[in-house]
Amino acid sequence: MSAATARRDWSPRKRPRSAVWSAPYHAWTYGLDGALLYAEHMGSDFDRTCHGLPKIHVRSLAGLLFVCFADESPADFDEMARVAAHYIAPHNVAGCKVAHQIDLIEEGNWKLTIENNRECYHCSLSHPELTASIFEYGFGFDAEENDPARIAQWQSYDVMVECCCASWDRNGFPSREIGHLDDMVSGFRIGRMPMDKDGESQTLDTKIACRKLLGQATEKRLGDLSFHTQPNSWHHFMSDHIVTFAALPLSPDRTLLRTKWLVHRDAIEGIDYDLDNLVQVWRETNIQDGRLVGLAQAGAAVAGYVPGPYSLQTESQVEKFVNWYVQRLAALAGP
Amino acid sequence: MSAATARRDWSPRKRPRSAVWSAPYHAWTYGLDGALLYAEHMGSDFDRTCHGLPKIHVRSLAGLLFVCFADESPADFDEMARVAAHYIAPHNVAGCKVAHQIDLIEEGNWKLTIENNRECYHCSLSHPELTASIFEYGFGFDAEENDPARIAQWQSYDVMVECCCASWDRNGFPSREIGHLDDMVSGFRIGRMPMDKDGESQTLDTKIACRKLLGQATEKRLGDLSFHTQPNSWHHFMSDHIVTFAALPLSPDRTLLRTKWLVHRDAIEGIDYDLDNLVQVWRETNIQDGRLVGLAQAGAAVAGYVPGPYSLQTESQVEKFVNWYVQRLAALAGP
Amino acid sequence: MSAATARRDWSPRKRPRSAVWSAPYHAWTYGLDGALLYAEHMGSDFDRTCHGLPKIHVRSLAGLLFVCFADESPADFDEMARVAAHYIAPHNVAGCKVAHQIDLIEEGNWKLTIENNRECYHCSLSHPELTASIFEYGFGFDAEENDPARIAQWQSYDVMVECCCASWDRNGFPSREIGHLDDMVSGFRIGRMPMDKDGESQTLDTKIACRKLLGQATEKRLGDLSFHTQPNSWHHFMSDHIVTFAALPLSPDRTLLRTKWLVHRDAIEGIDYDLDNLVQVWRETNIQDGRLVGLAQAGAAVAGYVPGPYSLQTESQVEKFVNWYVQRLAALAGP
């Protein structure tokens, strides 16, 4: 498969919607394989076969498309795909449609967007909508905690995880967490976690947002299968919908966060799902995170900025993102 | 004549409207020859003669003003002027008024604005208003064309050009194309071309937009006298109005396109011309071109951008603009 | 006292409002002395005493707060403070409240904002509201003036200054001008000047804007105590209100001008003062100056820009600002 990179006619916003794609400037027309099919006025010496679209690496992982612009794509992609597809396949991405997309521009470097995504230390303070369904215990716990009530909650959360995971595994929805965030080039972490209250979906009332369940799901309470990849994507799979995120750098201090909400392709808006209810939690959570990213960017830009340590208990995945990034830079720099 | 460059009082937007000009900050006041006439509070030791406005090169070509900021202006300007004045003078620019001006900011480098102006390969796809009057045949034809209908159209266009030009020449409106786009410092191309349908003017209905004809014109069908200059202006002269364009770089990736519509100075808006009808074609065409320039800028800024060849048949004037620019850079760099 | 600089949680817009301050990202909580009081999830090895807010230099001068981010604050601050406090104290800044604040972004380098502030050569041309109350004679006079009417005005102004200052000094409101604009690191100029017409305040009608007089004031006509400091603040103290200005660089070509209007803390809006009448003069004057700063920035950015001399009679304080700045740069560069 080829990228929509057409000589100087290239438009980053224009993508093939039909079998062939025509560039907006001079109507050079390409096939889905990237071959230049038609270019008017170029004369008899013009060799169309030399002017196809450049090839880039694109892979489907259980329906999620991963793109790599490097000359060589990561050798261990298949290893990640083999593991993750096992978890994702039962949600049947190919049987979904995109119900909604929001592009949010955050006023910060893309690494701040990812650092923010890789910890939930900030969740209880900033995310009232998200914490209606997710448990903060899933993101690390204070070993020095001595409040008996909190310790009891934490222990009961661990019991719930054991119990839910066993049940999901039996029913064909793998759940055990597997993480290779900084020991693979295709760094990732995947795992299924129970959610709070009704525990069905990441909605304000924690119930499903869409009546048509996905893929093999027959039960509403399938928890949150979260899939995080290095360097710039994350995904939540539930029984009724999927939310998928990509952070795309626009400049050193601006980042585009593209979020898509997927539901069963036969689900009908207004009947099977209410769009506002479907998108509310992550739409608001993204805005809240974008504000934090902007503050972190502004803070780090100040002459008096001094870096501090991460929390060992709740920010280990931030540490792993940084490790991964430093390793990739080192590989790029060479020995 | 002098530029409005007044010490730190200089304002690029403020131009002399009367015999003298006063700077907006401290009211230093200058004559039309640039001499400092008045500066309050500067004491007896202050020598006004040392603080006049700097001289720049300004020349009138049949009423069009050309400005040059270089220390030495092009030695061959007179050669261009002698040729072009012969074509332009019958339209009597000095007898016109500016009926309208639009400043459009394009999100691209100024050279992309000019490249876009120097080819009509993109016209049929992007310019429904402009192609109501102009013929695409005037901008190059596909030598491999084998559609008999198109070949017949092209041949009949050539006959029309011969016939129209002979008539215009006889009536004192020179028409034969002369081009020195990359073999002179004052690079230019000038020529008169017939237009489609009623063929009177660059309007949607191809009829004149202003009832008062310009200068020596007694006939409405004088075609389109187009005058292109390196590096940054172009002009269309018709029987009833003139449209004149200047591309001014604002930054490496932004360009101001200033467009002026001129009509007979005695023409009255609402009676002799309808302003919207007068400006519609180029107002819309500029917006369409600005969008293409923005796409080209965005495309060229992408890491994967690969330059491609120009069309020999329809983009030869783009090639000549690039040649001219490279020659000027080489001259600047020295041997 | 400590700055609100909290690790990566730092937000330049968030300032302590209560005895402790909590950072918006991870809720690290600080005391007013900058000590880190609370940080969740950081583990037992985490030493809170190593992560307090960095100290910066803050000094109060009769209620005006001066901040210095350098490692060493100016050694001669106390010398400036000792002199200036004597003038300012009778206005009792501590007994005031901020009635209004306007943040204006000027499209120019901060030094242009200050240069504009340090001369009134431009006032008669640009500031109709401000010149209702201030005398241009207070900012230098043309020694070559030969208009008898203007000379008479100037002489009568000098008599008025002598007369007013003697009266103010007797009543405990020091007035004689003292200036150390370029012979101290803490460069400043302070002095009290009479105002025009009713002469009470910098308002359109030159009468007080607030009925509750400040501090020890019993008389409305206390003139304008102006206090200018290097590099970036100025202040006007009147019998009824204070206006205080700080120019803060945002980038090389953008400056934030923050202006605050202070009135007696017991004054009630709508009863003791009309807010629009209070702020009108400087709100409009700032907008006018911002426009001049933008023109000066645009003019200086043009290739043809040539610097010119300052007026010896009305721009000596601009000259002193430049001297001060060059001296500070030289000190930074070292021998």
C-alpha cells in the first residue's frame, strides 16, 4: 500500500476514498497500489512508472492500521501483532464503523501528550468523567499507604481483577497484562481491567453506550481492554465500543490528538447509541489533558524550570516511554 | 521619488496622500522629494538635510509603477519598457481609477504563488469562473493529443488568433506575443489573446463589466492583453478594465497577493459598472489559487516530498521563472 | 518568599491565593515559604526537602513588589527604595485594592515599549485623552522656540511647578525630581508634577475618579507622582488612584503590557468611582502606544531601516534607558 504523496500535488488532508485517487492541483491520478495511471500534458518522453507514489510501510493488526515512514519498519512488529491480535480480535474491528472523530490541537510537545497518557497519577484531580468508570488502583498504589479503608479497597480491587480475568479468559476474551514497553522496538502493553460501578463501558453512567455489542461479545461487562503502543497510540476496547487515539506532532510545541470512536457497523445513531453519550467521557478527558499538556509545555519553557523525579508507583510507564525514546535516539545516532 | 522610510517613524502601511507626508510617531514631515521639511525639538545642531527619506528606484511604465529596492536597478528596464509601453499605452492607465483592491494572504512561499500564476495546467480543474472567458489552448497543447474533436478545436483556435491579432494590430492595439522571461533581468512576456464566447472581458458572461471603455478603445472585443513580469507581477488589460497583481512575501511561508481592478476614471459604480460583476472572476480565481498554493506549501514541507518534472507543454513559463530566479541568485552570489 | 515554580507542575498563570498552593497536575502542595508539604505516591525514598520551590528575590518598596530572577539581586536596590519610599508611602499602597487590570499584547520588542514610555515627544500627536491632564512642558522644551505665546506658557509652567512643589513638600508629599536612570543598577526617576486644568487626576475631565482619597491625602490636587524604574516598570500616583505598569517580553517581537488601577480598598465601584471613568485615559493611551510600538517594530524590521538620533530635548530618558541597557549587557558579557 502506498502513501498519498503525489509529487508537489501532495495534500496531507486528502486521502483516497475510491479505487483511484486524483491529486487536486494537476489531476495526476493514481491507483490504489500507488501507480501513476494518468497525467495529462506530460509528453511522450514522460515515463509514468517513475512517478508513482512512494511506498511506505503499512500493517494491519487485527484491523488497526499502523504506518511507518522509516526506510525499514521494526523487525519485531510481528511479535507484538501475534500477542495483541489474540486480545483484540474478539472485538472485531473490521466489523466496526467510525461513529465520530475529534481532532484536538494541544499546545505542547507530543512527548508531553504521551507522558500524560502513560500515568493516571493526575486522574483523580483532573478527570471526573473518566474516573466514573476506571479504578485508580489499576495504575499503581502507594506502598506506604496506611489508611485501612484505602488498603481494604485496594485488596478488594485485586480480588476483583483475579475473579474477572479468570471469567473473561474462560469466555474467549484474554485479559492478563503483558508489557514490553521498553524492551522491544514495537513497544506495547496490553491487558484487560475491570471497571467501577456497573463496569460496562467508559461512559458517565458506566453502562454501555451502544446496544449492539461488538464481535463475539455476548456480555456487557468485558472491562476495558487497553492497548498502548510506542511511541504515539493508545486504544480502549469495551463490549460495545472502541476508542482509539493517535498523537501527531505538528511542530515542536503543538500536537494533534486524533480520537476516533468505533461502534458496530450496523448500529444506528439515535437508536442504538446516543452520540453525545458515546463520546462525552473521552471528549472531556482529552480537553482536560490538553490543558495539562499546555501547562507542562509553558512550565518547561521557563528559564527557571528544574526537572523532578517520576513517581515510582504511578509513573513507571512514563519512565518506560522515556527509556524507549532514548533507546531509539541512540539507535539513530549509531555507535 | 522617495520611499516612505522615515527613521524609526517608518510605517509600511502609510503612504503620502498629499504633497507632504508626516510620520505618525513624532510628526517628522517630508516633501514629495523625500526631503525632511520639519522635525520639532531636534535642537540647533540637527542637520535636516542628513535625515531625508532614502531614495529608491521607481519607474513608470505607461502608468504602471515599478519599484526596485536594490542599490542598482536593472539596466535593461528601459528595453522592457520600450516594448511593453507600445502594447499598454492604448489602454491609458493614467486615465483609470482603482475601483477595488483585495489583499489576500496565501499560506505559501511567494515562489509557489508565481509558479501557480505561470501555468494554466491547473485551470480546467480549479477555475470555473476564469475558464468561462480564457482558452486553455493559449497555454500549451498536448502534442500527443489524438481526440479529433480537441484537435479541431485547437486548430480553429489558432486560426482565431491569427485573425484577431491582424485586426487588432491594424486598429492600433498591438498583439503579437513577445517573451523574454529568462533572457533579461527585467524578464517579461506580453501578448494579446482572444477570449471565448462573447470574448469581451474576463467576466462570468464574457461581456464587458464597465460601459466606459478605456483609452483609445472603441471596440469591446480587444481580447486579453496579458503582461507578466519577473519576479512578482502580472496584469490583464481588456477593453473595459484592467486587473493588476503583485505577490509580496510576508515570510518564508506566507505571501500577500494584492489585486487591483482599474476602470475608466469617469466610470460611476452602479451606473457604468457593477462592482461585484467586475471583481467576481479574479476574486474567486485568487481564492482557488491560494488554496492550491497552501496545499503545495504543505506538501513540500513533508519529509517524504519528492520534486517531479514540469510539463514541457503547459509549464514552460514555470521553468523560465525558475531559470530566472536561479540566474538572479547566481548573480548575487558572484563568480 | 518563593516563586510558583513547581517541578513540571509549574504554571505561570497560577499563583498562590491561600496559605498553601497546590500544583494543578499532580497536586504537589507547597507552603508559602516554598516548602513541599505534600506529594502523593512518591515512595519512602523521596526527600520532600529537596523538592521545594526555587527561591527568587522579591522585595516590597512601600507596597510595590519587585521581583528579580537573577542569582544575585541588585546591590543598590535599598538605595532606590530608601529614596522612593519617602515619596510613595503617603499614598499608602497597602491600603489599596486593584480595581481593574488590563493585559495588552503589543506587537513589538519590549524595549520599544519602554522607549515609547520614556518620552512624550509623541504625546501631543497621539494621546488626546492623556494630554487633557499632563503638560508637555514637563518632558522637555525646545530651546530654539521663538513663539512668544509658547515661551510665556513654558515660563508660567515653571512658576507653577515651583509653587506647587513647595506646597506639596510642606504638606508631607515630597515632590522634587530625583533621577538615577543610568548611574545605578536599580535605575529610577521619581518626581511629582502639576497637571493641567483642575489638575486633580489623570482623567478626561482632570477631576478625581474616586471620592475616597488615598493614604494621608486630604487635598485632591496632589499632582502626578511618577516613578519610572529600569528596565520595565512605571507608575503614576495621584490623590485618588494609582496606575502601575509592567512590560513583560513574550518573544523578541511581542510584549505583554500589564496595567493595574488601584483605589482605596474601601472604595465601592459605582458609588465612590465609575470604573470606565477611572480606566479610560490609560486604557486608550496604552492602545495608542501599542499601535506606535507595532509600527516601530514593523519599520525596524524592514531592510531599508536606518536608525536616527533621539531628540536631546524630549528624549533624554530614552537615551538613558539605552545607556542602562548597554551597561547591563556589558556587565553580563564581563571584561
